[in-house]
Amino acid sequence: MLTKKQLDLLAFIHKRVQRDGVPPSFDEMKLALDLRSKSGIHRLITALEERGFIRRLAHRARAIEVVKLPESLGGAPNPGFTPRVIDGDRPDTPPPAAAQRLSTAQAVDLPVMGRIAAGTPIEAINHVTHSVAVPGGMVSASGNHYALEVKGDSMIEAGINDGDVVVIRETAVADDGDIVVALVEESEATLKTFRRKGSSIALEAANPAYETRVVPADRVKVQGRLVGLIRTY
């Protein structure tokens, strides 16, 4: 038996996954459930995970797998529910035949464009340092992708640690709640959660030790959106 808040959160996650192909951010969950802090969302997610309705995928940002649904959300009493694993960006339309033949286990080499700051912005990234092999299923059939090494801990609550390698899909646009590579004033690159605030852009950290940086919209350029993460132990 789920509480009303647990049921509301599960419904919200399921709806967003079905609509967008990716789960909502913790901030979006907090707003949707009208909670004052993200700690309440953490408790609800833990409860849903303990009851077997969702599963969190280790070491991946914003990665939640819906395992089953209660009857009130359309699940069967003994659901033969096939879970959807959210692992970054997916196209809404079927990829070309050549892309369909690419096994998710097959490695794809991506250029590593240097380091990106998850903390105080550092010098803009604009050169290839080496390449890294990533699972084919982590990149979509369309669009260019590249990788960056993370420096800093400001995105730690989004599951992104110092030393991780993030996989980025090139794009110049972003939706609120997306984790993006943002170029600030043509000189500083940073990895942050993107939000619009009137004529400004808020670049939010996922660590309470860091303040949100608000910059005029014309001084921020989105250079890509996070679609995957690689961690080496």
C-alpha cells in the first residue's frame, strides 16, 4: 500500500518518462509535489524503491527505472510490466536501419574535449585531449556527441562526482531542469542545471555548498545536454 505522496510521485515520474523519455529532476519532483525540500523527495524515492516500484541506477545522473505500477496507475495485479531504463537521450522516432544495427554493448569512441567545471567555472573547453569508449546505447542515432572530464563537486547530488566523464549531446537549446554545458560570457564553461528566470538564466548546482549563478540570457550559450556518465574506480 502506497501513501498518497508516494503514489503522486510515482505517477509524476511515470508520466514524465512516458512523455519525455527521461525522468524529472529532483527539483521538478519537489515542485510537482509542493514539498519544501528535496530531502522529502529522497525519502519518497527510497520508499518506492523499497516497495519495488522503482529502481535507481547507480552512478548515472537522473536515472530511475520504473519497475511496476499499482492498479490505480494502470498496473495489473500481477504485472508483466517491462521496465524502461532511462540512460540519457533517446530519439522519439525510430533510428535509421544502420543505427538500429548498432548493439548497445558496442563501444563508440567519443572525443574528450578537456575538463568541465562542476564548481567554479573554468576556461572554456575547445580542444580534444584524447578519446573515450562509451556504450553505443548511451548515444542517440542523431546528433553529435562528445565527452568531458568533470572537475569539482557542485553536481554531486545529481550523481556527478569529481573525476567522472560525462557524455554530452551537442545542442544550443535546453529545457528547464536539463543538466547542460553552459558557456558564460564566451570564456567560462560549467556543468549545471539550466533554468530560465525572466530575462536571465539560472545555473543551479546540485550541492548546497554552492550558490545558484544568475546570468543575463544573452551572456549564456548552451553547448550541449547531459545524456550519460562514466565512472572509473
